[in-house]
Amino acid sequence: MKMQAAVLRGFDLKYQIEDLDIAEPGPGQIRVRIAGVGLCHTDTLPRVPDLTAGPPIIPGHEGSGVVESIGPGVADLDVGDHVVLSYDSCGRCQNCLSSHPAYCETFMPRNLSGVGLDAEGPVTDTDGKPVAARWFGQSSFATHSIVDAVNAVKVSKDLPIELLGPLGCGVQTGAGAILVALDVRAGSSVVIFGAGGVGLSAVMAARVAGATTIVAVDLHRSRLDLAAELGATHTVDGTDTDILETLIAITGGGAQYSLDTTGVPAVISTAISCLRPTGTCGLVGVQLGDVSLGPMDLAIGRTVTGILEGDAVPGILIPRLIELWRQGRFPFDRLIKKFPLDQINEAEQASLRGDVVKPVLIPS
């Protein structure tokens, strides 16, 4: 069938909206009509030569929408169901079976190759040439997407489905880092570096967890102000020349938890150094260079851990976050600004400038 998608044809080119052909879903797959899709910083990785998948590709990995067609062997979803799409995992390896699907043994080829494990992708252009369309198992900068049914989370039809896509990655990553990976405890202190979509989701989750000192660090005053509205008890400008001393003073001798969402080595060093003895630092995403540890950084019982996708099981965490949103305790929708899909280039630039926390693209 015909579909439209935002295709990246070159590392430094703008997206272009193209008419494409999409196959019928295969065994265990569904075709989803995309209602909305978040634009995440990870979607810029195909612009970096030799890092992950490259052009021509349809990025997009925070999709949500309505099931339109079901392939053989799908038992738990029906046509018309509303779903949030999350990252791809096999569901069968040791890590998947032990409730750590973000560390699936085939995570990298399934999510970052652009084509998954399939020899042939589901999408071709008007010349019959393939376009990579399995970015994080979904490639949802499009009107339609083919995904594995096991990686779609069914949600209630009374929810604003077009806004739910970011729950599948960015929001899940920040909230899961706090609630699952770090298991932040009530009454504790946490410092969150970076107040983008992931960091602000972590701020909201820290309030849900009952942390009594929640510090947000960022370079943008507007984002710090929003962090304060969403639950941060303190905000700190990242350009503060005495930032380490400031954070240690705020947390009464050092934080029990810290979370870096920036990937910047100098920021990571501060995130480790601001911890009290036995404190834990979580690192989200890919670091932007080598990280150096001082001789005493870990010797006093500190832990540093990498975190992918919040170490969350999407089918468990996403419904939990939705219920918190219903209760008014996790207002992730305040991070969102909607753009038509054909304004994807404007949305990308707004995100990179820091003008918008979480763009959500709406296909026509």
C-alpha cells in the first residue's frame, strides 16, 4: 500500500516527504497508522557517518497510533487497537527473559542498523529501491509503520493517542532511570544533569518516587524554570563556576543519586563527584568522549552505571506512567509541542536549538 514518510537522503540534507510503498505485515507483525511521533536527539544519529544506520532512511522511534493490519500469529492485538511503539527486542535471550529487554543480545542490529534483522525491509520508493524502515524497529516519521507486535503496548482508546509516542523512548528513559534502574528511594536526594525531555521526565519521576531534594542542572533558564514547575526543589545553571561546591551544599554533603543525560565527559565527572559515599550515578545514552575517573571517585563506595531505555519493560512502565498522568502526577504532555510531519525540518532545528523540549510530529 502507499504511505508517506520523512526520508533522510543524505547526512547533511534536509528531510523530504516522499510517497513510498509499504508491505503487508509479516508473521508476528502489525501495521500501524501513526497518529503522532516524538522527535528525539537519537534520531539525529543517522546524520553521523559510519556511526549507525545511514541514508536513505526513515528515522523516528517514538511512534503511537492505531493498528490497521495484523500479520499471521498475532494473538494479543486487534485491528483498531491503540498502541504505543517502543524499542525492538527479541524477547527470548537471557536478558529479555530476566526483564531487561533494553540489553537484548541483538539490541544493536535490531534498533540501530535501520533494517533490523530482516534481509528485506518493508518499504520501497517510487523507483522500487529499498529505504531503511526499521529504525528502532519502527521508523515512525511516517503515516504508517510495520512493527513487531511484541514491541507495541496497547493503551486505552480514551487517551490522546497522538501525544503518547514519547512514552516509548525519551520519557520512558528518564522515568525508568529513576524508578527502575536507580530505584530512587523516598526521602533521598538526586541531581539530574540536562533538562531536556529525558531529564525533565527524570525530574517528574523523582517527585513520584518521593525524593525530597531534586536538583536540575541545565544551560537554559526556561528549562530550569519548567523543571521547578515539574518538581525540582532546586535548579542550578550549568555555567556556575563553583557548580560542584553548589551541588554538595544543596544536597547536604553530596547526593545519593545523580543522572547524566548530556553525555558530556566534563559533566559526567561532576555527576560522579557530587555524590556522597555509596552514591550511584546513572549515565543515559552514548557518552561523547572518554570519561576519566579520579583515584577516589569509586573507592568510597560509589557506583557508576550505564542505562539504556531506563532499563524498563515497556509493557509495564508505560501503563504505569499513563496512570500517573491520569492522576496529574506525571504531566509529560507539558514537554510537548506539536508540528505537522511536513514541518519536520523546522521541528528538528527547534529541538537542536533548545527552543522546544519534545517536538511531536503529526502526520496528515
